[in-house]
Amino acid sequence: MKYRFEQCLQRGKIVRIPNDPELVAKELREAGEDLVAAERTLAEGNAKWVIIQGYYAQFHALRALVFSRGYREKSHSCLRYAVRLSMSMTAFSRHRYSKTSTSPCARVKARTTDAFTQGAMPVM
């Protein structure tokens, strides 16, 4: 997954952005609004439209996650790779570990997460 994420970075389909809590909050609001709309639509019996609204609720929530890490996606597939990387690896927590730490466990953790210092997703 890291390889695909790096490809997205190289192609400009994922770009670094400044950490912007307002942007994260906006995406979360949109996700919530889409979810509420989907619930209303489901009660009306329009299953096809519920699927679309549910998709966009997820899309906005996942964008919020990626934005909170200092990245913006420009492709749905690259959003998927960014989220998968964040969920499958401990890249988002690597800042808690330092090579200079006195804890042997922290030093090992820092070595194993070094790959994420070369352009992958750090915690903001």
C-alpha cells in the first residue's frame, strides 16, 4: 500500500497541505449531513439514492482523516491508498517514537517506522 501511496504523491494525486482544522471540520460536517440525508432517504424507500448518499458520507469522513494528516487527495483511488496506509500501518503514530529515546522499545519502533519519514503520511 505504501508503494501506491508514494505513486500518488509522485503523480501529484496526493499533495501536502498545511494542517487546517477548519477544513477537517467542514468535511466531517458534510459527512454528517450526507448520513442524515441517507437515513431520511432510506425512510422514504429510495434505496438507490441511499447508496449514493452513504458513499459520499464515507468519502467526506475519509477525506477529513487524510486532511488531518496534512494531505489532500485529488483522486478517489489515491484517497483509498492514503486511508489504507493509515489504517494498516502505524505511520500516523510514528511521531511518538524517537531514535534518541532512552526506551529500547521506542527505538525499535522508530526504526520500523523510518519508511514513513520519506514522504509518507506523518501525524500532524
